[in-house]
Amino acid sequence: MKSLKPLSTAPIQVGLITLGCAKNLSDAEVMLGGILARGMEITSQADEADVLIVNTCSFIDSAKEESIDAILEANQHRGLSKRKAGQKLIVAGCMAQRFSKELSTEMPEVDAFIGVDQIADAGAVIEQLLAAPSPLADETWEPLNLVTKGKPVYIPDYDTPRFRLTPAHTAYVKIAEGCNHPCSFCVIPAMRGRHRSRTLESVVAEVKGLVAQGVKEINLISQDTTYFGMDLWEKRPRANQPVDSSRGPTIARLLDALQKIKGDFWIRLLYTHPAHWSDELIAAIARNSKVARYIDIPLQHIHPDMLDSMKRETSREHIEKLIQRIRAGIPGIAIRTTFIVGFPGETEEHFRSLLSFMEKMRFERLGIFTYSQEEGSRAARLEGQIPAVTKKARYRKAMKLQQTIARKVAQSFVGQTVRVLVEQPLLARTSADAPEVDCRVLLSRPLPVGAFAEVKIVAAQDYDLVAE
């Protein structure tokens, strides 16, 4: 994109509101990195911004509603502001990627829409926007819709400018983008494109830089981290096929390479898929001491009818054997999963089967989603849509069961000495707890933020631990 000269000598001030998951947060960091690289400045005060970016999420209905509310609130706020007349509003992220055509008509108050392929060019987009005629001076003006047609192809590299939005001691590293899985409830492949991995060398270079900066926790993220590198093979493996690192880069080879980086830090593996787990990966986690004994493996359901309707590419037998292999191969592992209740066609028998599975497997960390009927997904067209009241009732029942399981898991730690990463002076996390989504350790006295510490667990709450 052509660079345009700023309209004034004062640095352009840019504010950003980011919503959604860690993958969206990573995109926001790339946007801000590119903005800073063009000589602009970042402000946390919306009143001071020449340009305000809303980085949206569109995964489920509640996320879309939150994004729309944030856009409308930002527009209303700039209308009331007396400090920055003519403030520009940019909408980015998943919702912009998915609905930019409709939104540019329904939300003329937005000045520009950018998609996944434009995140690294956010600074250039701002320069173009500020140089454009004012809507008041040009009756033919329309919002800039810069979202490219077709599925996105962009993927960041180790030297892509970034401005980290996480605490100094923890970071997210996006190792791949997009997804190849056909899950019927999900529209991420349409928004994010096909799976595309960074090179192993690129990820290692970025992690080395972060560790040199003092980062103590590296969270590896993508839509499916277990498929990392396999899209670069000459012949790509299908779901549930054996994985062999001799054929090309894999997540197991990446963990081995990251283990060799000097320093004291955790490596956390997030967003894995049961169809691409392998004995090779289990062994890699077990042998690499820096890899946290924690995995995130969303299963979504367990009844065969639901797995088939969801197009999950795995069977109940495969899942049960996989969990057994993981727990046998990685002593002390904490498994986090998520399930969907109220999926179209889910009967009471299907739901009871899920509850029985939860009780049998006793997952250390677990979340429940109520099914969201996503426009454009295959599941949205299925018969047997479940009433909201039924979905909510099943959600409450499943979470009540998990609360009982989690309480017993927490109580099993009482009397143990564990290693924690201090988040705030009186708050910490164990290696079994990912940022933002899992449990906490409540400390009896302040400890240095961003440091590891050995603490003794003296009590347990429903989810959190108490330590001294």
C-alpha cells in the first residue's frame, strides 16, 4: 500500500479496542506494531486518538453483539468528544472480515473496514484514511472497505513488528493461521482461510527474542496447533493418520527446538485438535521439561451421533483411547477441554452421555458453551434446533457437575508445594492454568510479579487454590 505523508507534523495518535480470543489479541499486536513502525503513537485514551480501531470478534452471537456494541459506543463517544474533532473509526477483525459488505451499508458511521490480510498494513490504512476527503466535504464518500475478497492468506513472521498487549512475563505466539477442519458449527475457515503454518525457524526465532526480553511463559496458539507444519509437507496427512516428523516439520519437532532455547520459561500448548494428536507429540511433551504439563483439547461432545453431526472427524472410541494415552504418557498432565450443549438434534440421551463422560474422565479444566446458530454454518440449517431455555438448563447442569469435579481436583493439591508464575502481587498461576481462562492461586503475601515461586497450598476453593 502506498505511503502517504501525514497531514500534520504532530504524531498521529491511535487507540485500539480489541475483543475476542488470544488469536485476535495477537492480530491486534501486529496492527499496533505496524502503526508504531510508521512513526505514529499509541494512546489508551479514546479522547486523545486521531484514529480509533475496534478489533472485533464474530465467533458466536454474543461475541458479535459485543463487537457491534463496542463500535456503536465508540462512535457515540467520538460524537461527544470535544478534544479530537474528526476522529476516524476503523473496524478490523473477524466480524469485519466476515460482514464488511453488509456493515459498510448498515454502519456508515465507520470510516474503514480492514480484514485479516490487512492487519500488518494498519498504519498505511490510517495514512490513507486521514488523507481522504471528509464525509462532510464529499457527498459521494463511502466507508473504505479494504477487506480482500476470497479467503485470507496472511501469516506473520518472526520479524513482523509487534506491540505486545500482554503482561511483560507472558506472551502469545501465533504459529499458524486458518483451519482445514469441516466442523459444522464453525465458520472460522470461511473467515480465516485455510491452515497455513509459519516455518519452524520463524517460530524459534520469535521465541528466542521473547525469552531474551524476560518473558516467562510462551503460549503457542493457532486454530489447530497439532496440525502445525503438516501443511508444508509434500503429501499432507489426513485426520487420524500417523504423524512422522521425518516427513517435515511438526508440533513435536517445534517443542524439541524450543526446549533448547536457554532460559527459565514455560511453553504452553493451546487449541489442539483430537484428530491430529500422535504418540510422537505425547512423547515430546513428556521429554521436554519446559513444556507445561497442560493441554487444551476442545472435544465439543462425546456421543457418536453428535460427533458425526458436528463433523468432528473423530469417534468416541478414538477420544477415549487418546485421553488414556495422554495421561499414561505424560504423568501429572492437566487436561482442559470444552463442550457444546444444545447442538441441533441433541436429545436427553445425548446430553446424559456427555455428563457420564465428564464424570468418568474428570477433566482438570473444563468449559461449556451453549450452541450458537451461526449464519453460514452447516449446523445452522440442521433440523432439531434446541430452544434457548433447554440449552441454558443443560449448561447449568453440566457446569454444576464440573464444579463438583473441580472442587475435588483443587482439594487434591492441599499440602503440596507447587511452582507458580506470579501474575499480580497476591495472585499467581500454576503450570496447569492458562492465562485468563483457568484457575488462580491466591497468595498470603506479595511476591514479585513475573517471577516463578515455590508455594505451599494450604486450602482450596471451588476452583482456586490458597497458598503460603
